Amino acid sequence: MRSSAGLPPWHPDPVNGPEIHVDFAPGLRVFVPHGRRSGATPVATDGSSTLGHVVESLGVPLTEVGGLVVDGRAVAVSHVPLAGESVSVRAVPRPQRVPGAPLRFLLDVHLGTLARRLRLLGVDAAYESLDIGDPALATRSAAERRVMLSRDRGLLRRRELWAGAFVYSTRPDEQLRDVLGRFAPPLRPWSRCTACNGVLRAASKDEIAGQLEGGTRRSYDVFARCGECGRAYWRGAHHAQLEGIVGRALAEFGSEDSESSEDSEEAPLGLGSGSSGDPA
Ligand SMILES: [Zn+2]
């Protein structure tokens, strides 16, 4: 063991705590320093911090940890590591179940495109377009039991969160695949307002006539309106890019339920091409 003689006398000596070895699952190595990405490496602990704290302090949000295994035995994040222990940090299983509430999400200010794409697929995705701050986001996650989606590790460390998930990519198409693959939410495309996350309801042409251009009024007969913000939608020629997003998501992640509902009488309405809530 190294001596602390070279350190100033008031400096806490981390080397005097129990040394453990920690190995991170490949999917978690993006969070840890380069030197810890290729297998088990030694970590000096302070003898009183929990293993959850140790893992977090190495950079891994606990929202991404699916299990902690010490010398072959599963332990809780509250486990206080002892000298010589070998720890494996596992990634969350995919798909990940979030018990206790219907699956719904809250996205931070940086994930607006992802929010609109999730809504396009009918996934309940609340989004804060203003930066209301981490405490307010965490409080909303808890109050509404929403899974917080963010690329901000500090936000994901907040204890108030109902649940959270790190979004691994900066690219919206990869972000969407990440969230759909991780949580496997039921998909009901064209059933939710992309602008505000409200649920669309069938509407007569008369009800929304004032919101339609003349050409749209003449060309379409099936209409819907957002129950929250009142925006009008109609079944029509969808923007090709939106069709592509929906088609790819259904092909890779669509459940049998969501596929069969497409052909049923209850099929949700399509977004009109005049929608300005374009998720692209
Ligand atoms: Zn709306």
C-alpha cells in the first residue's frame, strides 16, 4: 500500500480505505474513465460509502445499473464494500420493466425532437421546452410517475426521480431506437398530438371547419382534434418523413397489438400534412 507521506496532512488518504475490484458491463463503460473500460480495475473506497455511491462516483448513473454482483452474489446498492471484494456492475435488462404506473415519460429541454417522435408513435411523452431546472423536473417525474429521459447525469442522480433513463445518443433516430428498445412501450401511431402530447379524439368536419384551409376541407373527411390544445388533424397524405419514422418503428418495435389495430375500425387518425408539429 502506498504511503500518504507525500500528501498534505489534512488531505484525506483514499488509499487507506478497503480496496475492491470493479468490472463494468460493456454498455456502461461509456460512463467510466478510459482506464476502467477493459475489465476489472481496483477502486479504493472509504470504508463507509455504499456500493451505489461508489458506482455513481465512478460516473455511472444508477438508473443504468441493472444489478450489482459481489463475489458472485447479488447485493443491494446499500451494500458497503469490504476489502478484497470483486464487484460486477450489470446494465439494465432490455426491455426494462418499470412497475407501479403506466409507462410514460418526461423529457428534458434538450430532447424536443425525441419527444415529438415518441408522441407521433402514441407514446405518452411530456416535455419541458423551457429549462425549469433539475429540481422541478425531478419533482414532476415523481408527482406524475414519469420516467425521466435525459443525457444529464446530474439530473439522473436526483433521489426524487420516480424513475429515469440515460439517453445514449445525440442523434434523434438513435435516441428513438434506444428508448423503444429499452422500454418496449405499446405503439399507437397517429393517436397523440405531437405539439402538446394530448390524446386525439375524432371530430366532425363542422367542428374544425374554421381551422382548415379550403383545399383540406374539400379533400378530407376524417378528422381529429387534440383534446388538450384543440389542434386539428386529418387523415391525409402524411409527410413522407413522418411515414418513414412510423414505418421503421413499427417494423422493429411494433407489437402484434399495435400492428393489428392499424387495420381495425378503431384505427387512430393520421396526422394531416398541414400539421406544424413536424417531429423531423
Ligand atoms: Zn395538442
